[in-house]
Amino acid sequence: MRRQPVEHYRLGQLDQLTGMVDVFISYSRTDIDAVTQLAEAVEAEGYDVWWDADLPPHLSYGDVITDKIGMAKAAIVVWSKDSAASQWVRAEADMARNQSKLVQTAIDNVMPPLPFNQIQFAELGNWRGEADHPGWRKVKASLSDLVGRPADPTAAPLHRAPAREPVAPPPAAKASKWPLYAGIAIAVAALLFTGRTILRENREDRVETRAPQAQPAAPAQPAVTPAAAPSATFANNPQPAVPPPGPASPAAPVPLAAPTVAEPPPVVTSTQGMVFPDSSRRLLRPAELANLGPATLAIARNEIFARKGRRFVRADVRAYFEQFDWYHPVADEVQLNRIERQNVEMLQRAEGRFGG
């Protein structure tokens, strides 16, 4: 059942009942504890917040809700198992979506119901008020985008109005990557040239040591003393014409092993926007993925490739990582170590829980 109006003014002021507000919060009464934490955190950022805890008993619930959503600059919807089944919450979310001010969050490890699952949302199921939580950083960035306040520069915008064009990165930041690209290209060319030279020398060494078994002995070279010159008996010996063993034998074959030529990955000096900054060095635990939603899991999986400098085909994935200075795309395919491969497989299995 939809939550009932209450008579106290927990967060708002009396003038909020008839004036403009920054943020409207839609939720289910069963999630009051999580919503209280969210409302207090939004207020701590300096925004004017309205939710139905501020609704006086003498006013019509439907009229006040309609007015407040219309006057608010952003509307946060908290999706949970109960709110997803609430017609009131769905109606409020639909009104906010039509006005291009919807900011979606989710708890209880649920997906927003149709048709709201087509819009990105922030996972807050395991949020306990941490300032650096990925989901909370997304909420702050969306509020900044919609309300016009400065946001955390490390956060990724959650929702943008359809009419707005994406903000292009500063030209200076892009231009600063070209020296790195040039250095990487020179290093790769040097490695390839060295590898081909080693392979050619190894093949020549192996061909020179494969002499026919009955070939006559060659004339002594000037550097060979008479005592070391081959005798007539040795020349007629049916054994293979192999030089006698010795530490300085020039015909000793060099093992033929092709060097592994790999483009060096970019040097990552920051962890901004990363869900698991150390997922290239340690195996993730299933418990760490249990409370994460599909959007966060996808970021955690792709950041493993992004740290290696992969160029992403999908525009939304590429745009997400391009906002961080540590991301330097250098190749369409990158080499992962054993730990990285296992973590990617584990994250893909976790994403499979949501049927994506």
C-alpha cells in the first residue's frame, strides 16, 4: 500500500510547501531508513529536498505531489522490491521522466521496472553513506547536471536530458596524449625490429650447423692452428662432420625461440572512477560482487581492459572512460594476465544474473 502522509516536518521548512525545491524524492514507505540516509546526504550537499515526510495533513496528497515534482529541478526515485510494485511511485517516476528530471537509484538488488529499465540508474544497495561510493558519486553528478551545482569531478553523470549534446573533452587534454602515442609507436617498432633480427640470426645459425655427414673437410682457416686442422683420417671418417666440442665453438646452435612482442600498456597513475582498482593484481571474491547491479558490474569488467589501453567500440563505454585522465586508448585488443582473465569471467557470470 502507498505510504500515508505524516504530520511532522523532518527535513524541509514550512516555506517549502509552497515554494521551489531542488530535489523531490519518490520512494516506498517500507524503505524509510535507506531513504532517510539518502535525503540527509542530499541535503548535506546543499540542496533543498522535499519528500512526503514534509506533507502536512490538511493538504491533498495528489495535488502536493504533482506540484512538487513540477517545481523541483530533479526527482530521485528509489527503486526497491516494494516501490517497483507501487503504482504511485511508477506514476511519479513517469512524470519526472517526461519532464527530463528523473534520477534513478536502486536498492534490494533490483532492476527498475519497465519502461524505466531503459534508463541508467545508480546502485545504492550497499551504500552506507561513503563519500566515494560509485553509486553516490553518480547521484551527485546527476544532481549537479540537473540543478546546476558543482559536482564531484570523479563522478560519471547518470542522466542527461535528451536535447543536450555531450560535453567534449578539453582539446588540451587530448593533445597531451600524442607524445605518449609517439613514444609507444617508436617502442613497438624497435621491439618488432629486434624480434625479426633475432629470428633471422637463429634461422641462419641452425642452417649453418646442418652440414652433410660425408662432406670433405674444408681447408684450414688462418685462425686455426696446424695442430687443430682436420687430418686425412678425420676427413674420411664416416661420422658426421661436427666440430669438436669446446666452449668457444662458433657453430653451437642458438635455441630458436620467438620473442613475445607486446605493446606496453599505458601507465595508470590514478584510480578515479574505478570499482576495483586492484582487479589486475588479485582475484575478486564472490561476496564483493553479490550486491552490485549490472551497470556497476559492467564498469568493473571494462575497467580491466581500459587500464590496458583498449579502444572500446561502444560509444557509451568509451565516453565513460574518456573522462578520466588515466585512460589512454592505444589498441583494439589488449593482453590480459591470468588474474585479469579470471576476474573478467567472474564479472561476466555475475552480470548473467540479470539476464543481460
